[in-house]
Amino acid sequence: MAPSYMGLTGRSLSLAVSTVCTTGFVLFGYDQGVMSGIITGPAFNDNFPATKNNSTMQGLVTAIYELGCLAGAIFILTLGDRLGRRRAMILGGTIMIFGVIIQVTAYAGHAALAQFIIGRVVTGIGNGINTSTIPTYQAECSRTSNRGLLICIEGGVIAFGTLIAYWIDFGASYGSPDLTWRFPISFQILFALILVIPTFWLPESPRWLLTHDRHVEGERVIAALRGLEVHDKETQLQKNIIMDSIKASGLAAGNTPFSALFTNGKTQHFRRMMLGASSQFMQQIGGCNAVIYYFPILFQTSIHQTHTMSLLLGGINMIVYAIFATVSWFIIERAGRRKLFLWGTAGQGLSMVLTFACLIPGTPMAAKGAAVGLFTYIASFGATWLPLPWLYPAEINPIKTRQKANAVSTCSNWLFNFLVVMITPIMISNIGWGTYLFFAVVNACFIPVIYFFYPETKQRSLEEIDLIFAKGYLENMSYVRAAKELPHLNDEQIEAMARQYGFVDVNGMIDLELDTYMEGGISPTNTQFVNEKHSGRPGVVASKQS
């Protein structure tokens, strides 16, 4: 009989894991969007006078949250491997609840702005912990066939969280002065509770358990997630593949030193960390939060609409955002990561060109064209760059450095998120349409980086991705080309190729060096990596250097 958690096993347990992870990103999206309709509201400005007609202070109050998120990501970078995925998520959600309470209890005359800023930072710490952990947890609990879809759904629901925040802001704007900003901020506690409470009964990541030598628990979780018995052949094969990956990485007792992030060789830890971190960097510097955080302000200042009309247009824009965020769910495993990155970049860049070109004349009619540019930008972003930078680091990094490298990626996200959110109102006040020209040029610079350096990972298991980088390194080819040439492998073939590339010996022992193979007359550049002994059938593919 298959083991169970919360009375669930197999598909139902995987669905529970995905539901909780998805709620964590709804919470992220809500908190990302909630300040946009509040920061220029009369009631908020009356309670916090320093924010009234002060773009720098508005930027600080909004962006300080990102510094809290950065601190949370750094916390996971240092202690995440010890804490585990589940406990980190519980901790992150709990901290966010405390941060919200601090914010909504800030009253004028009692150092209100200082208290509100502290609350923003505390809430950010919790969100930084969550966003550094949840994609890793989801990736490590998912099957290869749906990992991309599930993490894209997580990334996509950020838009739904932001959509909910915008419309709650709009509805609350018709209420009493306190209701207009205290209720929207406090509402996110609902999502935090949905994240925290069920996680107490969910399983820990099987890969995290196995790296900490908790083999019995790891087997049990693998079996529960697949709806199999612990001693089933497939359960044991999955365990062996994960253990081979752990041994190949040199991961002992779950301890990953920071120095491991800066190594290359067959495992290419540093390159893979930089790929993940650069995707988060490009997501932020491409201008997404210049639109999401300040959409109502952009309409007020650049297109000269009233506060109420700006809120309404912002809400409509978020509907467009949420609709297009679902596009990646249906095409991520068909189109792949590279194509979506490239299509999204082109769409964002052209949208920014349209926006700045329509703002140059300074007429109301031309400004409507700028509004169209902002709508097409958010559509392009929602379909591509919104989910992809959460998926790519979680799958591109190997098991040894996955938690720390994913935390580095999240640090990159929050650091440049803070920068963009902080400078956007200042840029709009001082250079106007030049703000959008800047983001158009930046997006154009992304295309060659993605084309030449980002290997495709669609329909690959996490262990199969390790082999892409080993192939590129050992056969002296680009990793983009290695990904194209490496055929899709089943579990037995992955084990066989891991032996070929010197990750494990025929008995599954730790990391035999390449020269041992060379001395035995075996070369990764000219040998069939699957033979009858290890796959149970004749060799499948010959991996040859072209």
C-alpha cells in the first residue's frame, strides 16, 4: 500500500503540494500590487503626510519591501539547506502575517511612517524566504512531465494575486478613510494562512531528505508522491537516480559550502547559478515593476487621468495581465524556455518603443497610444517573463547547489526590483518618456544573451539537465548545442550516461574521474552511452562529437 500524507497519495498529494505552492505565489503577487492603488490615495497620504506629492518618499515606502525580500533571500542562502523546504515555507508565511499586523496598526501621531516601513520590511523578509524556497520545493516534488507547467502556474498566479490586489484597492477606495488602505493590506493574511497551515502536514522534499541521509523518509515521500509502494521498482529506481546525482555533486550530509557555487568542471555550478540569477536580473531590469507597481501613477502623470480613472484602468490592465499569464501554462513544454524568453523580450521591447514614441508629442490623443503600449507590454510580460525566471533557476541548478543558487537568483530579483521600484517615479518626474526609451534599449540587449547562453530544458528531468552540462564541458561544445544534441533519456539511460560521464561507477559509487574511463578505453565523445547490460536492450544512441 502506498504511504500517504494528509490522507493523500499519488496525484492527489501532488495536487495538494502544488495548491499550497501556488497560494504562496498568489500571496507574492498580491503584496506586489497592493501598494499601487494606495500610495497616492488621500487617506493614506493623510495618515502618512511625508508621502503626499513626494515621489522619492513614495518610492521608498514601496521599494523598502524589496530590501526585506532581499534579506529573506539571504537568510535562505545561508540557512536554507539546514532548515529544509517545509519549515522555511512555514516560517516565511508566519513572518508575513506579523509584518502585515505591524503595518495596519500604524496610526498618525505615533511614528506611523516608521512603523509602517518596519512592517513593510518584515513582510518582505517573509516573502523573500517563500520565493527562495517554493520553486525549489515544487521542482523537487514534481514529475519531469509536468514540472515546467506547475512552476509556470506558480509564476502565472502572481498576476492573479496582483489582479486581486488592484480590484480590492479600487473597491476599498469608496470606503471610509481607514478602510481604503488598512483592509487591502490586511487581506493578504488569508493567503498566508492557506500557505502555512497545510504545510505542517505536507511531506518534505525527497531530494532534501536524501541529501541529509534520511533515506527511509526520502523513500516514503517518493513512493507517496508517485502513489507506489516503498519497495516498488520505480520507487527504488528514482531513489537511486537522485542518490547518483547527490554523489556526483560531492554532497555529503546536506552541507553545501559557498565555495561550491563558484566551481565549474563537469557540473558547471557557477555557470548554472549565473544563468538562473541573470534571468531574474533581466526580469526586473526589463521594466516589469515600473509598470506593475506604478500603473495608476503612470496614467496620472504620463497620460493625465484622474486618480479614480487611473485605478480603474490599472484594474483592467491587471485583467489583461492575468489572462496572458495563463498562456505559458499551455505552451511551456511545447515551445520551450528559450523561445518564450526570446518572444517575450521582443514583445516587451517593442511595447516600450510604442509607449515612448506616443509620449513624445505630449498630446492627449498620442498619450492613448502610450496606454496601448503599456497594455501590450504587460501582456507580453505575463505570458513569458513573469513565470520563466521562477522556473529556470529551480531546474537549471544541480542538487548540490540548488537551494543556495536559487536563493542567489532570488537575491538578484529583489535587489534589482528595489532599484527599479525606487527610481521609476524619479525617472518619470525628471525624464518623462525617456524612462520608456531606457527600458526599450535594455530589452534589446537581452536577446543575444538568451540566444547564445541559455540552453533548452523542456521535458528534461533534473538529473538529465546535469548531463547536458557534463556533455558540453567534456565534449568542448556550447551548452546550447549540447542541449540540442542530447536525446531525451529514460531513467535507465540517465543512469547509464551518468556512468559514462564519470559521475558514478557501475555499482553506483561516488564520482569516478574521467581519466579512469579514458584509461579503460572509454571516451564520452565516441561511446554508446546505453548498452545492453544497463538498459536491458541494445544501445540506443551514440553520442559523437561532430
